[in-house]
Amino acid sequence: MITGKNVVLRTVRPEEVNYLYDLIYNINEKGPYWHLNIQSAQEFLSEYNRTGFWGLEEGRMIIENREGRIVGEILYFKGLDYQSGYEVGYELFNKEDSGKGYVSEALLLFCAYMFSIRPINRIQVNVMEDNIGSIKVVEKCGFTYEGTMRKATFHGGKYHNLRLYSLLREECPSLQSLIYE
């Protein structure tokens, strides 16, 4: 587990898989930026049984508040083969948890952790152009805006621009400076 000031990051426990599936894929409880594809429950469980949701190419962690309540998830995946580093995604499961700094702290902790265990030099985040909350998160964490990919994703019946942000290894605080006892 990785313990920050207000959040704890950890891998998924076996008894949480079904509950986590319900949180991730219940689009009725999400805002306008929910996952694009709904994975079947069987595929989700199979993936967990195969990898524990953690490997070299992709993985996910739970974001808990300090009281132990699951508030969101953070995940990484390898983008294009020729790119160095990972793309990171994140989400809160409940609108009432937004604005509390959970995602900003989790993102910075997660990036510091990934830089400490993997020989990567960058982490990137793609954000839908009108997702102001997510733009604030990445900017607060020190990510640099690199440009806009025009009409790069299809969601909600239309194409959206994606803003590309990155954080380089040398721009990220050390994991040791971010963890709390």
C-alpha cells in the first residue's frame, strides 16, 4: 500500500472484484466522462484471476480515503509500442468525493511510485477538452500540456478533442517525499 496524506493506493483484493466491477461500470452514477466500453463481468473476473489487475503492460489500483472507503481507481497502460512510458487514467466513483483532492494526491503518488519501480521517463494523461476538473488535476500535479489531438475520441454520440499532458521523471517529486506514516 502507498499511504499519502489523504489517500491510500493499493491493489485490488479478491473479495472486492465484484464490488469494483459494479463501481466501474455503473454508468448511471457517473458524470459525462465514463468508460467508453463496458467489459463483461466474466471478462473482468477472468482478467483479475489472470493478472490481479497488475502487470508490466497495464494495471489498476484502488484509491481509498484515510477512513478506508474506496473512492476511486487509478490505472496505467502501455500506449503505442514505440512510446516510452505509460498512459494513466483515473476516476472517482461518487460525485460527492469530487473537490476533496483525492485524485490529485492519488495521481502524484501513483506517478512517483511508477517512476520508482519502472525504467520509464514519462507518464501521460489524455483529457477530454471540456473536462475542466481533470485538467485542473493534471495541472495541479505538474503535468505539461503538449497539445490537442483533434476529434481523437468518440463518446456520447460525437467526437471530442483530447488534450495531451505529460509528466517527466525529473519533474515528479520522489515517492519518499509524498508518503505518510
